[in-house]
Amino acid sequence: MTIHRSTDQVQETITALVAEIGEVGRESLQPGQVLRSDLDFDSLALAELVTAIKESLGVTISDAQADALPTVGDVIRHVQGALLVTD
């Protein structure tokens, strides 16, 4: 079964998860921010984000995929692609 969500819904969910896990204000997050260097995500925080995305949106991200998604925007685009989102 394919789940369809709007791009805004996915972006809002990912932004909320990143803000919560990274303990930063949602309003200050930008798509180009690098999770590890700009937001101080360590491997534990990244694993927590991957788990939260799976629980919230049903998208599984492997360790290799997570390593290839350095920015907030990269994560959003990956999840949107996995969900085949609609506008």
C-alpha cells in the first residue's frame, strides 16, 4: 500500500522531529543545515531520528542511507520520495 502525504506534511513532521531530537527551535531550522555539524547530531541522535521517522511516517532509513543524508533538506526529500508524496 502506498501512503500519500503532502510535501508540507512531510516537511512539518521531519522538522518537528529534528527540532525535538536536536533540542533546537523549529523556527530556526533551515533545509541546508547539516545534522552533524550545524545541529550537533551525534550517531545516537541520528539513530533516534531514523527510528522516529520510521515510527511517525513508516519510512525505514538504513545506516548507509542516513550517512548519505547530511542535511535536514536531504532527509525531507528522501522521505518524500519514499512516500511518493503529493502536493
